[in-house]
Amino acid sequence: MLLTLLLQVTWTLAALGDDHWTYEGPHGQDHWPASFPECGGNAQSPIDIQTSSVTFDSKLPALQPHGYDQPGTKPLELHNNGHTVQLSLSPTLYLEGLPRKYVAVQLHLHWGQKGSLTGSEHQINSEATAAELHIVHYDSDSYNSFGEAAKSAEGLAVLGILIEVGETENPAYEHILSHLHEIRYKGQATAVPPFSVKELLPEELAQYFRYNGSLTTPPCHQSVLWTVFSQKVQISKEQLEKLQETLFSTEEPSHPLGQNYRVPQPLNQRTVLASFSQDESSYTRGEMVSLGLGILFGSACLLLVIYFIAKRTRKKRSRLEKSVGFTSAQATME
Ligand SMILES: *[C@@H]1O[C@H](CO)[C@@H](O)[C@H](O)[C@H]1NC(C)=O
């Protein structure tokens, strides 16, 4: 009886505590603003990017990740924090191509529940993908710590990579996913051998959407300069299942960790910039090549047809001329 009461009190205190939040239920995303006022702000993330409403900005350069492909020798820490799986990153990884230099802090994932193909936070034309990778950076020139930068406008830069299900296993993502069974419960951590974080990114780094937004989890600080890549990356169905089915958001096997995505937030007066124009975006490079080959092949076929028609017409004409000669000869005979 006393124990039950004690547990009740502990639960209530935990629930009232500022750091208690979930995606669903009484502490779910609809209730975040009550405990974390910034979550109710007017420049929140994620958003649904409507490509017909974005503004093309020809001055947005390709994003340049530095040190991403130099894994070094130190193992990386992979941690189940009860909300997501998070990999700590070395500040030797940094970004150029943004207004200032931003150094890497951590990366983490968002995904859906078991069996779901929707789990990304950002959407493009109202379509979510299976999962989303976020690589978090802060402006180390202007701020002394991540914590300080996280509260300041444009203090953070986050890369959003949309993940969909493809045919083959993605070996880069396996560097993370193959260790999930070591950190099934909240609070567990493991060491991951260093690997090239570059390989988690899409190939095309020049095509992206850029907007001012927020952290997608409480306290939802509106300090993030977002880059969401237009090109998606693929993981296999088995890899997605591993992500969806291995982790728990609790210290015992009670609540599975998943469906940890926030729904799109109102854009309000914000502008979403695109580093590329719409015409380019409707075709990938592969489609461009096959389109070119198609046109070439089509033209060749057309030329061949014209050639044969011309040849036949010439033959017919000469036959006609001959037969005309013959008929007139016949006519003279009669
Ligand atoms: C983000 O906000 C800053 C002002 O804080 C502004 O200068 C910048 O142009 C905005 N960026 C985008 C992509 O809207």
C-alpha cells in the first residue's frame, strides 16, 4: 500500500518534472507547449515543404562537410536516451557553405512504429518517408558551448536526411544499426568503431531546402538553421525493422522506442529557400541520362524511318516510271 503510494508520488513528480515528455499520451506533443513554451512558438520544426511554394536562391552554395570522411581512431559513443538513438560526434567534423562555420555535436534518428513506412519529421509535398537522420552542429565561433548556442538564433545548424526503404542494405547505416542490440534500454550506451559519417549523407549535396526553425524536441528552441536535402537515402526493409523493433524507451522491456517523430508545424510567415530550381529537381541525374539516351535513340529511329521511306518512295517512283513506260508501250500495241 505504502509502496504503491510512493510509486504514485514518484510517477507524479516525474510527470511534473520539466524533462518529462513523450510523443503520445498526456505528455505527448500536443501538450509540450504547456511545459516548454517555445514549443508553441511561430517558427517551429519540422515542416511540410511544399515545393511549389519554395523560393529559389541561386546564391546558396553546395554544402561542404569537412572531416566527415576522416573517421579517426577514437570510438564514438552510441546512446539510447529514451527518446532516440544518438551518436556523439567529434568537433573535427564541421560544415562550410553556411553563413558561419558550424561544428558537429551529435546525430540521431526519428522513425515510425513497427511496420510503418512513415516516420520522418520533415515532409516534402505532404509525403513523409520511413525515417529521418539529423546531424546537429553549433556555431563554435560565436558561442562557447552547444548549450549556449542552442538558445541563440542561428546558433545551431541541423542537416535533415530523409530515409526511405530500398532494395539493398545500406552499409553506412549498418555502422549504427548493428549496435542497437547493445543499447536496448534507456540509459544504455556502447562504443562504436569510427566510420565515415559522409556515407550517411546523400550524394547530391548541392540540392537542399533551407529555412529557420527549431529543435524538434522539447525545449523546441527556435535556434536552428535547417538544411533538408532534396535527395533521399535508402536503407533495406530489414534495416528499418531493426531500427523499429530493437529499442525500448524505458529501462525495462515495457515501452518500445519508436514513433518518435513530431508532426509538421505551421510555416507561418517563414520563407523556405531552395538551392536549386524546380525544373532541375523534377529529374534526377539518372533520369536525365536516360532521357538524353531516349531522345538520341528516338532521333536515330526517326532518321532510319525517314531514310527507308525515302528509299522506298524513290524505288516506287522508278518502278512507276518503268510501268508507265510499259503501259504506254502496251497501249501502243493495242
Ligand atoms: C533566418 O533568419 C535570419 C534572421 O535571424 C535571416 O537573416 C535569414 O535570412 C533567415 N534565413 C532564412 C533561410 O530564411
